[in-house]
Amino acid sequence: MTGVAVPAAEAAHVRETVREAGRIAMRFFRQKHERWEKGPGQVVTEADVAIDRFLHAELLGAYPTDGWLSEETEDDRTRLDRRRVWVVDPIDGTRSFAEGTPEFTICVGLLIENDPVMGFVFNPATEEMFEARLGEGAFRNGERLAASRATSLEGARIAASRFESRKRNFASLFPNARLTGMGSLAYKLALVASGRFDGYLSWRRIHDWDIAAATLLLTEAGAVVTDAGGGPIRLNQPEPRHPGLLAAGAALHGSLLAATRKAYRAYAEDRRARGLPI
């Protein structure tokens, strides 16, 4: 892990940039605007595009030698050779945004030597600004965050995707826990970092832009985050994807992994047998 600290002045600049991106989002939110599908089930709106262009102009305008990885920008592999890389999701939870549900976030993470050193996850509809800098802790609107200290799945609050939790029947894996479905992966992770949920589970393919900012929130708040099989998260790789995600307070992560490991392995083996990506 890099020991490089991000200067307070740079953090302040990025924070205000993210806030302005939130203002752009709210000009579209619950208003008539264009939306389309860029792939099966993958909704994108004109707000996604507008925010992506704004963030690209502001961040690379200020730091022109940095690399860039965004959900809404064609991948430029020169990022692999850059010491600093911005990882951006202009709207995480686009479907919720398009439906007028206030469960979406703007995500901006900074990597140095492929390690997250700064992250912002902003929900402009609820005015929640989650942020973290390496070694400085994680905060929500200036209040320090601490992950849950829950030690048992008995009564634990686990967040997941609404659709995925029904499709995979996650509730059967930990019947004594409380499973909650909601939008925006990054927002759910921010709520785990804040202790409002004890853990998070997903088996679907996760991309860097979904998690780069939020993983730093989690670790700075004292949580543990791995892929669904318990493996490490490595960011800014040639293929910026991960086989699911598991996040929880440090005392609960092992129990959540143990409760889901067998079912996840069966799921992954079935996908491989059918020639499908994991």
C-alpha cells in the first residue's frame, strides 16, 4: 500500500468538484430527460454523460498527466502506465436515478500506484457526502465513520441488490440476518462504512468504477472488503472487473464469507461450465 498522502487543498478541490457534479445531477433528477440502454439492462441517461464530461474536464484539466477510468468513457489503457489514476462513476445507481428514487451516487476515487488514496461518494438527493483519505479516516458530512462491530449473523443487517437478492435467494444463506435491497452499490458500501449496515453481498461482476472510492471508505472505517470468494481487490488492472464483492465490519466478515462460500463456489462453477463470465 502506498504511503502517499493527498494534500488537503487537493481534497478540497475535488470535494467541490463532486458537489458541482451533484448539482448537475439534481437538475435532471425527477425531470424529463433522455435515457437509453447501452446494453441489456444497462440504463444510461443524459445526466450520466453530462456529469462524466464535467468531471473529466475538471479533474484532468487540473491534473493533466493523470490516468482516467470511467463507466461512461471508452477505456484508455494508458491508465495502466500512469502513477495516478482517477476512477469515476458519474452516476452509480442510474436505474434508481432514472426512476426518481434517491438511491444513487456520484463516485470519484483517486489511485496512486493502483492503491486508493482518496474517495468521494456523494448522494446529492440526500445531501450525504461520504469521503476518505488514506490514513485520515472516513467521514459523512464531516462526521467520522466507524463500521459495525457486529460479531454474529444473528440479526445482522445485510445490504444487497434488490434484483440480485431475489434471484440468488441470498436470504436462505443467512436466515437469521435481515436482508435489505436498495439501489447504488457505492451507496450501500458507504452505509456499511457508516455502520448503518453490518455487511454487503454481491455475486455479480463488479467494476472498478463501482468500488474504487467506496473501498477506501470501508477500510478507513475499519471494515474488510474482498471479492465474493474472499480474494483481494486489485484495482486498475487491464480488465477492471471483480468476481462479486463481500464487505463487512472486521468482526463479521469471516462469518459472512463462511456462510456464502459454498453457495458461491457452486454458482461460479456452474457459470464456468456454461462458458459464462464470473
